[in-house]
Amino acid sequence: MASAWLIGMGGTTAIDTLASVSFTGGKNKHDLGIILQRAFVILTIFYIPVAILWLCSEPFFRFLGQEDFIARESSRFLTALIPGGLGYIYFECMKKYLQAQEIMRPGTYVLLITSPISAGLNILFIHTFRLGILGAPLATGLSYWLSFFLLVVYARFMAGNECWGGWDRRCLQNIGTFARIAALGVIHVGTEWWAFEIVAIVAGQLGPIPLAAQSVIMTADQVMNTIPFGVGVATSSRVGNLLGARYSNGAKRSANTAACLSIFLGVVVLAVLMSTKDVFGYLFNDDERVVRLTSQVLPYVALFQIADGLNGSCGGALRGMGRQHVGAAVNIVSYYCGALPLGIYLAKNGWGLAGLWVGQCIALYLVGMAEWAIVAFTDYGKQVRYALERLDSGERAEQGFENGLGDDGGYQDHPR
């Protein structure tokens, strides 16, 4: 499932980069709609190999050593989810399209509507219609498509319609830039996700109690990660908008403010986790051994909340600049060239589950501090120029950029 979610979460970062700049940097607002159309086309193409993998996943699960029953049922689940996965990607595209216009709330409103509907559909399909394991992916897929269509309705009748000029053949032009940024966005997001998946796999080899504690910690971490993730979403849109408006000082100020805000929020979460670590496990499990192990590992999780905040905010700033490749490189070096192998080594040499999370803590601090330094020392005047160069050539000509015209209250530069 994560393969499709990576396209939705990582591939759509290209919209963060291009659409936010186009909204403030171009004179023709309909160019933002063309970027959305381009996203639909390219990310659908990205999704085709994922759909094929899901359709033929049974042999793959068997190769990984799963029992025949689990392999067969998992393959059926993923096959039924194929239409829904595309709905999720389109929903993310629409959400990013609105966020590029500084319209942030509709995605939340839609999820507040569709989440209970999804729960009801799951009950209906699984229990009432007796579809069993097929009921869940069908219900989830319908919920994703409903979320997408509700955002379309919102954009059509409430806010966001002014940037849609109808379907245009230009969406098939300049696809290389979008595809490259989208692919790098997938790698940027995926390198972090895969590291946590590896931790989960290794935790499963440590025994049932560490695995149960790992489930508690991962669930909690995913909930807490929504805080820096939200800051990152706002940062990417804001930085992109300001770069498109040629306001380099404002983009720099926004990126640095987001970093400071994420540190503050990380300290708050750290304090909450440390004060509740001895009883936190009871929220998910009543086994004393699981609760005790959770309390021993949670301080490491609490400690990296500051770094995770920097990772979210500064990663968002990098996406707003179109520098997904930088975030991907930092993740690869930090996780896979030291911290993750160290964590696995510690886990298998007496540290147990705590060793895995020591490795993750080190990795996140390496990522957070490196990205913060990169964002802090970035030449935002150059980023304005690079952002405008990524626009379609026709749009650059419209705004006079190809003639070297550009002013953000002190910034004037010529293209390379």
C-alpha cells in the first residue's frame, strides 16, 4: 500500500514546488490549472507500475516467505484497492492545487466528512454485504474518490475556480520538469518511510513483546508526526508563493520562522512524552511488559521530536524551493550510511528495541540539523531566479522574466 501513498505524498510535492510559484509568479492564473492537469497525467503514469505490482503481488508475498493463505488474501486486498489508490492520488493533487492558492482548510473539512462515511462503508461492506477482506479496500477506495470529488465541488463552487481554465493540451508539454521533481519527491519521502519500515521488520525479529511495544511507539509517532508534517505543508506553499512573487527576503523569513516554530512545538511534545512515559503504553496495551518496555524506549522518541520538527519544516522549505533532491540525499546519507545500521547493530547486541530507536534518533538529528543549515544559508535571491526558470517558457515570457525583468523589493537578477 505504501507504494501508492508515496506517489500521493511524494509525487505531489512537485505541485508544491511549481503551482505555488505559478500562482504568485505568473500573470495567467490558468497556468496553475495546467499544472494540476499535468499532475493528473504524470502521476497516473507513475501509478501504472504500482497497479501492476499489486495485481501480481501474490508471488511476491510468497517470495518474501509469507504463508500461501496470507499471500493470496493480501493480493486480493491490494487488487481490490487499485481503483481507490488512484482516487487517493487525485485527492492529494486537488488538495495541493488549493493549497498553492493559499486555500488550506478544504482538505480538513472533506476528511471530517468522509472519515465517518468510510467507517460506515467498511461496516456495510464487510459485515452487512459479507464481502470479508474485500470489503475494506472497496470501502476505502470509495472514500478516497468521494474525498476527491468533494474537493472538486469545493473548487468549482466555493474557492479555487479562477485558476481552472479548462483542459488544455499544454498539460502535455514541459512534463520532464514535473516528472523529475515528482520522482525526487517520492525518493525524499520514501527514504524516511523505508527506514521506519526496516525498523518495524527488525523489531518483529526481537520477539512478541518488543513487537507489541514497537506497534505502540509507531502508532504514537505517526500521530505526533502530523504536527511537523502540517508545518511543512504550510512552509512549502508559503515559500513557493513568496519565491514566485520575487520576495526573497519574505521566503527566507518564512522558512526560518517555520524552523523556530517547529523547535518550539517539538519541545512541547517532548515535555508531554517525558511526563507521561510511565503510563503512556496503557493507552494501547494493558500488558505490563509492553508498558514497561514502552516507557524505556519512549525517552528516545521524545528526544527526537525537536529534530523531527526541523525535518518537517525545513523539508517543506526545500520542497517549496524545488530542492527535493537535497532532502533525498540528506535522508540517504543520514539513515542508510550510518544511523540505521548502527541501530540494527545495537538492537542485536544487547540494546533490543531501544537500540533501533537510538539509531532513528541519531538519523533524525542528522537530517534535521543538516536541512536547517541548508535552509539557513540558502541564497534566496538565486532561488527566486531558479523558481521562475522552472515555469513554462510561455509563462516566463508573459511576465517579462526572459528579458531579465524581476523585482521583489530589492531583488533584481538576470537568468543564467
